[in-house]
Amino acid sequence: MRDIKRGRQFNPHHPSSYSHPRRIPQRPPSVLVMDRHASIRSPGLWAAGLFVGFVYGNSCSAPPLVLPIRNVTFIDGTGMNRGVCLILGGQTQGLRLSTILNNTRVRNILDCPTIGNILGRIACEGSSGSVYDTIVGTFKAVYNLKDWLQVVSVVDPRPTDGTTVLQGYDVANFTDGPAVVPNFPFEVWANHDALNKSALALGPESSVLGHFVDNGLAPSRVYGIDYGSRSEAHPRDGQLTIGGHNEARHDSKNKAQFPMWGFNAPINCPLQVLLADVILTNDSGDHSLFSDPDSRVPACIDTIQNAFTFTPAMFAKWRGLVPWIEDDGSHYNQQTYPLDRERLMGTLTIKLANGYTTVIPHYEFVTHERGNDSFGKYSVLNSSRVMAAVNSGQTDLGNNVPLLGGVFLSQNYLGVDYASNSFWLSPQVGNGTLPDKITPSCTASSSPGNTSTATPLGPIIGGSIGGVALLAVLTFLAWSVKKRKGGINNPPAERPPDDVALRPLELRGRENPGGDHSPEHSQSSFWGGDEQGSEPGRRPAGR
């Protein structure tokens, strides 16, 4: 029996931990990366680390790191997951992305069948979004929380369901980069009753982004995501750009910028927007899912989940427009419907409070019923039913609030800049077919609201080192004085004109292209009650 020691539990009283919605502390941008090397309770170490932070922030010799979001076939040649490919201690991973998590997590292989059930193990590996074996390879466990906080900035909240967490690091080879991180920190989660724990962490205090910058693999912690598409008829790979964004994949003239943590959603989600309306359009007209046209509802954007999550009231209106049955001799889950309901599921229009509008094509959120087959692949299970990427209920965020996942981002490019405390959305263009135009972002605070190319800092570094050091000290002192006077508050980010909209594309075809170009697995929750992650014989609860 393998010995798995329990990792230290999340401590809400520890200054490097949190269990409630919060804004990222308004530190000087140069200090943001430094928590991995100095105690945040020691002002002396903060001051000493300030200059080192400037070295990280201004070292722009590295080009942006570009990683595809694609189907990753595991080492056995059968199981598959859609995400970013990396070899972690010699073990192939296809990790989904999360804009909420700060530390990467992978499911423990002990949760999967290992003896006499090869198909069961493959299915478990695929539905979990990758697994990791702590015995094989060069995994180095860290059992002391104090030691772990020398490697990462914060400890993410933990479930209270008996999940065992082991913290440590190993060599991570991002083969599509290529990029190698020698001591890549991550957590190994184990719980036989839970599903889909694995994800690459891109949150506000991301140890992933920090280690990329520290190792000279990316110029900054800014990143852009073209999510791609998991649609049945028109699937396509996506792209993650760290240290910049790809101008060829979005409409640079129509950017909507948002403040981080901006709308007081009751969840620990940095990328928040305010919903003004969600409209279902079908043959009988336009139908709002809002009971009160003047209401505004906070929503979270996260790439870990593919489907929309709506509030119970919104979902009830959806069900009224698209009648659902639980059983007609065979069971239907929350997202599956008889085939004749498809005509009622036209398009979805998502309107945000600042006027930014996205139309979700029919083919993007309606498919045949899909789930994990006996080989762990996400494929069509029943062509006599349809499946809608519309859900309700508690997500891995811990609250039943709207979540805009992969289906929403299939039509939008996402840019994130934690240093400037803002993010932006822009209509996706080209479906990944245009030649890349990678633009680096390597300023202390990149403003994506400006459609011009970000100015690299490479030429500036050649200037006076003494001047930079002096500026660093003055910045730190000014920040300290302002903090003592009552904190630092950033004004809301400016937003573009309201006239920003996407046009619906053609309705989906009936074909299922399959093959390695057909993205597998929806992005789903880390433990239990999730949207897919079914093992053989079990259909997913959602998509």
C-alpha cells in the first residue's frame, strides 16, 4: 500500500491563504512575484525583494510563450484529454486551464483502477483530466506549510470531503513550447469519490506564471487565451499566450476592459462581469431568461468549465422555453433532451452591463448527447438525443452563480493582466486560421484597452541601473505611505463604446468529424457533481 501523507489544510488565518472573495492586494507591480521567495509578513524582506521583482518584471528578452490548447493523447496511446500538454516527471498530462486556481493540481493515480482493469484506468485518466503517480519519476514532496510557502504565494482553499492533498514539485516539460521548468510546484489530490481535479493554474497568484517568468520562459505574467471550440461540428484547437497576446485572433478595435474582482460576486473569482440579459432566440422569437429586465447579475469567467451555469431562476425560464423530461423509459440528465427539442434551442445572446454582447451559435452549445466512452474519450454516446451546454447548480466555485466557460470563450478572446488589476474581452476572429501575430506585453502595467501594440521594455533595461533602483525604492515608499493612510484603491478600468457585438454563425452540421482534431472532454469541476467526468457505464451530469 502506498503511503500518501496528507498535505497541510488551508488556514483562513494565514496571511497567504484565503477562503472568501477578496481583491488582490494592491502591491507595487514589481513585488507581485516575490511572495515565493520572501515572507509577506516581513517588511524587511519585502523591501529587499523589491529590486529582484524589478528584474523579473523588466526582463523582456524572452519572447511570449505560446502553448496550444489541444487534444493530448496519454502515454498509453488511447486515453485523451483536451488541454495544455506537459510531461510532468516523465508522465504525460493534458491539463485544462483555470483562471481561479493559483497552484496546479493533478489527480492521484491511486483514484484509478491499476490492476486488471486497463480500460477502467484509461477512462479514469481521461475523465479526470490527467493523473499523476507520486512513486514513479522524481516527485519531491513538501510536507511543511512554511516550506511550501517558499515555493508558492498562496494555498488554494481545500474541500472538506476527506480529500488528501500532497504538495511537491517535479520537472515540467511543456513540449509544445518548448519550455522546461526544473522545479514545477503542484498538488496531487486524492479522493475516490471525486472527479476531474486536474488543472493548470492561471489565477492571480499563479505559481505557473511566476515560474515561467523566473525561468526566463516568458516576459511577464500577462496572458491571452483563444479557447478554441469543443463543438461537435466545428471543433478547433485553442491557444494560450503567456507574456502577451495574439492580435490575429481577436478584433483589436472592439475590446471591453473590466476591473479585476469588479462586481462583488459571492465567489473567489477574479474575472467577474455583470450580466444585463441572456436571450434565447428560436423560431418563436427572442426570450429573455431574466425575470426583471432591470436586474444585473454578477457572473464569473473561468476556463475550467465548458458549459454555462445559470442561476435557478434563469434555468427555470430556460426549462419553460425548452421543456425537459426526466424519463421516457430511459433517464435524461440535466442537460439532455429528446431530439425534437433541438428546434427550440436556437442561439444564446449574452449581454453585459457595459454593452458588450456575444451571440453563441446553435452549433456551439447544442450537440448530440456526449460523454466518456470506455476508452476515456469524450464522444457521442446517443445520437437520438441532444445536449445543451446550459446548466444550473453548485459548481466547483462553491456557489450557484452564473459561470461563463468554454462555450462563451469560443466566441471571445480573453486577455488578463493581474499587475494592472484588469482583464479584457474581444470578439474572436479567424477561428485560428490566420497567421499568428504575437504581441509581447512586458510593462509593469499593460493596458489592453489601448489597441496599439504594447511597448517592450528591452531597450529601457539598458538605461541606468541606478535610476531603476531609485525608482523602485521611491515606488515602494509611496506605496507604503498610501497603505498606512488607508489602503490603495484603483479606479474602475475604462470601458469601450457599447456598440460591440458578435454576429451568429451558421447553424451546426450533423457530421461528427471525430479523430484527433475533435476536442475531447468538457472542462469540469474538481470534485463531485460536475458536468462530465463519467467513467464507463456512467453518463455525465452535464457538459
